[in-house]
Amino acid sequence: MIAAKDWSATPIGAMDGWPLPLRTATAVILQSPLPMALLWGPEGILIYNDSYATIAGPLHPTILGMPVREAWPEAAAFNDGVLRAGLSGRSLTFSRQDITLYRGGAPERVFLDLNYSPVPGADGQPAGVMAVVIDVTATVRMEEDLRAETLTLETLNRTGAALTSILDLEPLVQMVTDAGVALTGAEFGAYFHNLMDETGERLHLFTLSGARRSDFESLGRPRATAVFAPTFRNEGVIRSDDILADVRYGRNAPHAGMPTGHLPVRSYLAVSVVSRSGEVLGGLLFGHSATHQFSERHERLIVGIAAQAAIGIDNARLFAAAQDANATLERRVEERTEELTRVHDALRQAQKMETLGQLTGGIAHDFNNLLTVIRGSTDLLRRPGLNDARRERYVDAIAQTADRAATLTSQLLAFARRSSLTPRVFDVGDTIRGLNEMMAMLSGAVIDVDLCLSDTVCLANTDVSQFETAVVNLAVNARDAIVQQNTHQANGQEGRITITVEPRDHIPPVRGHGARRGDFVAIAIADTGSGIAPEHMEHIFEPFFTSKGVGHGTGLGLSQVFGFVKQAGGDVTVTSEVGRGSTFTLFLPREPDAHPLAASPAAAVPASAAGKALRVLVVEDNPEVGAFAVSALADLGHDPVLARHAQEALVALGDKSHGFDVVFSDVMMPGMNGIDLAHAIRRRFPTLRILLTSGYSEVLSREGAGDFALLQKPYSIDGLADVFAGPEPAGV
């Protein structure tokens, strides 16, 4: 090839006149299997081998022997730089040089690995440049394709995974639109919804990528043009290399093309988004301002994206429908629940009223019985000619009936947890031992009472009197159950009551409440009696409920037990088996080990005051009770003065001429109550003796009387005389 060419017309002349360095360099490139070329002299006369001729393509052999600038005019500037560097003695290397060539007349992007080395002439100075030219375009394209495919797969996988988890329609479609722009290389993309909106129209812009929403919204709604409409009729993919030259473009009035202000679209690609049912949900549209940007590969990609979008949109719509159904169901459940709540509240109110009616009926029944005795006795006392024995019998009847009425109100207050407790720390075991003799007497000779008391000290802090009453009530019930059991047994075996006291670390679940952890004292009263019928178990603590015969029990004993333990911060449990007996277990909060407190020591009345009349300020808002208290104290030899309320009492105390020794005050009064009055007096007159009295007070039931003495109503004349004649106790 080189030998056949006439070199005489070239700047380097005929071959037989070539200098030795030129002939040597030419021989080297001809023998090399690599594409090589020699740029000789200042013009860079191009000499190359057969492998290089493949790169030259249709330009071979025209460019053989031409100056390199003329051979490759599109790379003239690049080759000028190579010649300057080589002829100055420098080597150059370029990896994957991106060059656009016009070998076939059209621009062609190629990638070349280039290596340039200077070739010395006869004088030893660089006379030419030897080039190794390797076309790596195919490799670069394969790598680019691989990266593109990898990106495509990653985008598709990421989009597919997201579409299975995103159930909110707008972010889901936005992701699809963004993915389509990324996969196709479009400058902008949009999804137009084909579903009817709130205006009753279709084809509204839903999501946008690569452009501002205002760029589209200012154009109004799209029209069903020859280019746009087929996408929403599911007529396949629409692709145009140049939409302006497309035969479908510009055929619709009034714009005859894109309206003014439209994005500069030249390359156009669109695909339908179709649901499982065949409904066209919308269309994905992509554009580019340059021509020939989309290929068949891009068509395949957006078809796949559209399929994923359809699945995601279907799922989102199903989820939205399910949410609506759930919301409707929840609303109906809520309405039904509210209705049931109203019904249950009404039922509870009815039950409450029924219970209140039973309670009121029971109270009325018992008090009417008591009032019958009192009224009858007073009528009989008015009869003339009564002898002393009969008169004393009627007076005793009135007194005993009054005591029973006081006991009844005390039990009712205990059930309602409104008793005026006077708590102190005491040893539960010692208290039970002190009750043992009385319980043995109550039980009778045929019933044994066994005590099982723990060696561990079990202290409680509550009202000792109420505690003893609760234990006695349970012992009496146990005795009656054993007597009833023996009545039904022919052998008449002896019965047994066992009282156990021990520490416990929890209260078991009871009456719908879960177990309570803590430090408790458990007092269990077990009997071998008749047991409790299952149908009676849920009613046994209700006031006036009794399974005993008429005239045997008021039905208030267990209600007192229940109210007391609840007010003391504990609880009561019951286990029973018909024919074998029952066990009632009281749980009270256990105090840390310490020496139990004895009853508060009496504050002695000064010796000078003992046995003499006291100046007493009576504070009572009830006129009848106030008049009775003044009269009774006067009969007892004291000098009482009545104040109708706390303010009047404070005014009287401020008058030093009265010289009061004792203040005897009711607790429950309008305005300042007796407790507050007592504290006010204690601050102003710290040495003045104070005695409180009450039948019931919310303050007392909640906080107790503190360190003030308390006389419970109803009180007897003897009780009144004792508290004024003796030392001042903490409570009576």
C-alpha cells in the first residue's frame, strides 16, 4: 500500500529519498499488528498501516500521505497540539478520548485510546510523531449500555418495591413520573389523570417532573388532539423523533400546534396507564427539546413503568376504598358503641335506682320498726297512773332502740365508706387474741374457735374499733352458718371457726379488679358452716341483703365489713362451698415493723377544774340539738353558752369576759366547719380544750379528726358527762 503510492507529489518526496529515520519508523508501523500512524515533518504527513486503515474507513486511502490537519479536519485543533508536543520532544497519552468524526459524511462519536511518541530525525532532533490509535468505542458503548441497564434495573426495582408499599396516590404517581424521566433521559415528564375530578372533567395534570407546574397550568386543560388523544384511548405507545415534523401535529384548532408558552417539545414519548379492568387511568408523557432522543428501548421501558404504575394506582384506589369502608364501619361501630353506652348507662342508672330503692326500703323498714318502739313507749309514758316498774321498762325500751338506731347508721356509714375513722397503729394478732374470749362466748359451747397467728409481727394503721366490729360481724355470721349446717345434719357435729393472721405480698384478683402487689396483713375467718349459695355470692355485701330467716340479722354486717376495709385501703375476698363452709379474708395495708401505738394518752383536766362547773362554748347550727346540748350540760352542772356558727363562736371567744374552759363544737356546719374552727381556735388559744362532735362529716370520713377529741352522735347523757368530767381523750 505504501510502496504503491506515488510519494513524489507529497512534501516528503519519493521513497528512495526518505531519510533513514523515516524509513525505519515506517517499517516499524507496517510490522505492528496494532493500528499505528506516523505524522512526519511539520505538516504531519500521515503514514499508517492496514490496522489504522480500518479506523480510517471510507477515507482510506485518500488520506494516506495527506497532512493530518487536512486528513481529519474535525480534529485539526487536537492534532495540531499533538504535533507541537511531539516535535518538541514530549510524549502524550489519552485514554478513551471522545472525538466526533465524519468518516461517512455524518457525525460519528468515537472513543480512542491514543499514545504519541516523538521520532528523532537524522540530526537527533524530533522529526515526526509515532501514534498508536486503538478504537475502544465498542467497549465504551458496552460499558455505557451496562451502566444504563444497571441504572434501569435499579430504578425499576426501586420503583416496583416502592409501588407495593406506597398507598397514597399522589406520591406514588410522582415516583413513577420521576422514574420515567430518569429512564428515558427526558427533560420533563407528566402524568395526566383520565378519571373524572370534582369539576366533572377528565385529563387533568396530576404530577410533573423536570418542569414547573405553572408552565402547564397557565395553558388550561389539554385537548383531545390527534397527538394527545390516542394515549387516552389506549392505542399504544406514541413516539415521535420530531413532533413538529409529525403528520399528526398541528391538525387541531385553535392553536394548530402547541399553544404559546408551551414547553419546547421536539422529541415526544407517551404511553397509556391501564388498570386490570381495562380502564384507561391516565397517560405518562415525556418530552425533550432536542430531536431523536427516544428509542425503541425507551418505549419498552415506559411500557414497563406504566404497567407498574397501573398496579400501584389500582392498589391505592383499593386501599382508599377500604379506608372509606373502614371509616364507615368505624363510624357505625362508634355510633353503635355510643348507643350501647347510653343503654348501659340507663341500665346502670336503673340498677342504681333499684339498689337505692332497696336500700331506702330497708332503712325505712328498720327505722320504722325502731320508731314504732320509741313512739309506742312515749305514748305509754304519757298515760297516768304508771307504776315505776312499767315506766322504767318503757324508758329502757326507748334507750335500747336509740342504741340500735345508732348502730344501724354506723353500719350504713361503714358500707358507704363514710365512717369517721380514728386510725392508729396496732398489732392485729394481739387485737384478735383480745377478742378471742368474746368470740368464744358468742359462738357457744358446740363451736371451737381456733387462732392461727403468724410469728411475724403484723401491724395495721386503721380504726381499731371498726376493725373489731368487722371481725365480730364475720364471727357471728360464721356461727350462724355453723348452726344452720348442724340443723340440717342428723349427727350434730361440732363446728369450727378458724381465724388466721399472716402477712401477704398481694391481694388476689377480686370483683373484676386485677391483683394488687404490696405489703398487706391477711385476716382470714374460716368456718365449717353451710356455705353460701352461688346465686347469692354477688349480693352478700349489699346492704340489707340477708339469706337468714325473718328476724335473724339486718343484712348490714357484711356491708360494714366491706365498707371498712375499702375505706382502710384494703379489700375482702370470699371463697365458699355449699355444705362445707366459707372463708372471708380481710386485707389491710401492713405497717412497717414498729412498736404499736397505744391509744392517745389522756390530756388531764387541771386538778382545779376536776369536779367543778366548766364554762362551755357550744357551737351547733341545729337549733334542737343545740338546745338539747345546752340543757344537758346545764343539768350536768356546767355553764354552757350557745353559738349558732363558727364566726359567732370566734366572736364569743374574743370576748375575754366569758373565760371559756371548753369549746364543744359540731363538725358539719355551713360556712367554716368544725375542723377548721378547731384549728383556728388552736392557733389563737393554744391551751383551750376543744371537743368535737358529729354524726357524719365528709371531712371526718376523708381526713379524720386529727388530734382533736371526738364524741360520736348520737351520744348519751352519761357519755357527755364522762368526756367533761374526765381527761381529754383523742376520740370517743
